[in-house]
Amino acid sequence: MTDKTIIRFEHVTKQYDQDSPVLDNVSFEIERGKFYTLLGPSGCGKTTILRLIAGFTEASKGDIFFNGDKINNVPANKRQVNTVFQDYALFPHLNVFENVAFGLRIKKMKNAEVKAKVQEALSFVNLAGYENREIREMSGGQRQRVAIARAIVNEPEVILLDEPLSALDLKLRTEMQYELRELQRRLGITFIFVTHDQEEALAMSDEIFVLNQGKIQQSGTPIDIYDEPINRFVADFIGESNIVDGKMIADYEVEFGGKRFDCVDQGFNPNEPVEIVIRPEDLEITSVERGKLRVRVDSQLFRGVHYEISSYDEDGNEWLVHSTKKATVGEEIGLYFDPEAIHVMRLGETEEEFDKRLESYHDGVSYAK
């Protein structure tokens, strides 16, 4: 733990009755002033982490610390956090001002101070002048900003956001991603954001925790996790990936698809079975003679900025390609890629082991937290 740490989980498990744990022996640290995203499929434990931080539920095992103090038994209303819910949980019978002022009224704050704080919070979220507007008259994006203003008006140290963009249409959702990220930077406080949307997590986060089946699979910056996934789940969940079985012949040499290729990975055992990841955008369509892989085009879709091409090699492995070049269904083409495009994953490797291996050859810097 460092002076920057604001939240720490130590071997936290959450289990209901005799069911499998929703959260299984999870440990991590959250630093103040950053934008964190908890990312994973439904039921992976991400919302449970949020509820444990907020005090809406209790851990079955393990300890939770806030600013170094154990908070397992601290009630929700005594914690320096505020939550923005998926449905915003606004009061329809109160106008914008009174929705934002609600928490301050409970604290019996003087009217003049309430007015000043509410106006400041609304200004922060670009809703100055909307004080008397009814909630039913607000758009989805405006309601979300009201919910955020209500959260920040109490000056919490941490804001928890439980999939607050999921009900918005695509265009508004994208706009609100930018607004939320900019708001977090201006406030300088810790945001912990829950989503199952990979693109959303990559666009907004300083740090991402990827969860599956109650465990953190990998943590790190968006670039770290996208470029250096620790296992098949992370590689497949974060963006689109080509994943095939292979063998690490020696340092910087890997075999898959019946051929050997130069790569940039090391630290494996000779002839160790591995999994290979190559992102679709790292594959270049070329002639069969120049290509490192020979494939036959099975289908093609136009995605606006690129063609999405599905192809298969002689062993039946599918290779997804994102290319500005158009292919012809049924034709044989070559696929070219650089050694840096190949990412080698060790079977069953833990995040700690993964970190140590990466530190040995990436200029001493780990690509995963």
C-alpha cells in the first residue's frame, strides 16, 4: 500500500448461502485521483465490488480499507463515497435543484450554503440555469448529469458509477463518455466505473480491472491489457482477436499453423505449448507468395472504416482481418504480420507470474499492473 492508495481489498469473498462465490478471494488497490473501470460479463462480480465499497452489502470474508482504515462495519451513510446508479435513481416529484440538494438537506445545511453548493455542482456538469426544470422534462443525458451533480455536491472522495450509460443511445453514450472523463479530470477525485462494454472501458479508463467468474483476470492500463492480454478470456473479451494454439520453440521463435515465426517474446520453456494472439488490424492482406499465412476468404462485411474479412487456413483456423483492402469471397490470399504483432500467452499463468516475465524483457517495465 502507498500514500496514493484510497481503497484496498484484502482477500475479499462474497457468497450468498451455498451458491458459488460471487467474488472469490479478491485483492487489489485503488489509487486516488484516477478513473478505474471494472469490466466483465454479467455476473462476474463487478457490481458486487461496487456494492461492497459503498457499504450496501457486507463481505463474507476478507477486509476492505478506506484511507488505511478498515470499513467492513462502517454503514453506507458514513462512507466518503457516492453512487450514480444505472437508472440514476432521481426523485420524479422533485425538480433539478431539489434532487441535487437532497443529501445536503438531510445534513440540515443552511439554505444559503445549499444554494451555493447546488449551483456550483450544476455548473460543473453544464446544467447551470436548469435548477427549476422538472426531471420528466430532462433528456437521458441531462438526467445523468443531474445524478452526477447530486453525487459530487456532497464532496465525496470516491464516486461509484454502476453502468450509468447503458440506457443511452449510441451517439449520446459516446458524448457522455467524453463528458464523464473530462469531469473526472476537472474534479480530480477517484471514479470507479462499472461496464460490460469493452470499447467504453478502453476509451475512458486510467486503469481497468477485467473480471470473470468472481476473480480479477488482469489489471492495467487500457493499452497494456489490449496489447498484452494475460489469457484467452482477456484476449477474447477485450476487442477482437485471432487466437490459435502454438508452441514456443525458443526465445523469440514460435510455431503455429505448421510454420515457425520470429516474435518478441521470451522467458518460456523450449517447446512449451502456448496460445497465440494476433489482432485483426495487425494482419495485412497481400499476395500468397509474400504472405506468412495462406488463407481462403470465407466472408466479408463492410464496417465503414474497414472491411471485416473472415478467412480460414489449411488447418481450419479462422483468421479475422480488418483491412481497408477489399477481398473476394472464395479467393486465396496471403496474410502478412510483423513479429511485434504476435503475442504469446502461457497456459495457466497468474498475473504475478505474467508481470515478472514481462519485466524481464520490456525495459524493466511491466505491462500489467
